[in-house]
Amino acid sequence: MPSDEELKELVERLDAAAVGVKDTYGLVARIDLDDEDRQGSMGALLMAFQYGQARDSKRGEAYFTKLLGYEDGSQYPSELSAVPDEVAALWDRASAIASAPLVKARFHDLCFEGL
């Protein structure tokens, strides 16, 4: 878990990447991750922006959808119900720090929908 100061720096990267983009895919495209980032807190934060959104979700169906599905039945990102508690807590902490509307809204929506 990152410290408050480390998390603030990570969220500032997300806020900066959100400037002028139209959607979460544009934000993700602006974030360059090295292997350490991908395996650490930034990778966990960025996962929040890699969920698709159901166009016509019905009552009881998940609004957030997978980006990739694999032959073995696994998917990326995982279903919200399978997100580890520490990642959910990280998203919740990030939602309080974020200033860009796209970033703040995505974290809030994920926390509301399934965490």
C-alpha cells in the first residue's frame, strides 16, 4: 500500500493524463508503465480505467465489463466482486484525492457498483 504522499503523486499522474481526453481509454493511452509500475500501485489504479461499460445493462447485470476474456475463463480486469480488498481500498483512497472529473468519477463509480 502506498503512503498518502505516494498515492497523491500517482493520482496526480492520472489527473494529468485525464486533461483533454474524451474517455478512460484515452487516459490509459497516456500513462506509460514500466514493469515495476505495472506490478505495483499504479497498475492497480490504472486497472480501474480498463473496465468496459455495458451499453444496455439490465437490472441485476454488471455495468462494468471485462476488457479481455481468455479461453480458460479468466478475464482482465477481474469482475468487481473478485477485486482484492487492498485494491478496493486503494481506489477508495484515490477517489478522495483525485481532482480530474474523469478520474474521480471512475473511482467513485467502481466503488459504488461493486466494492
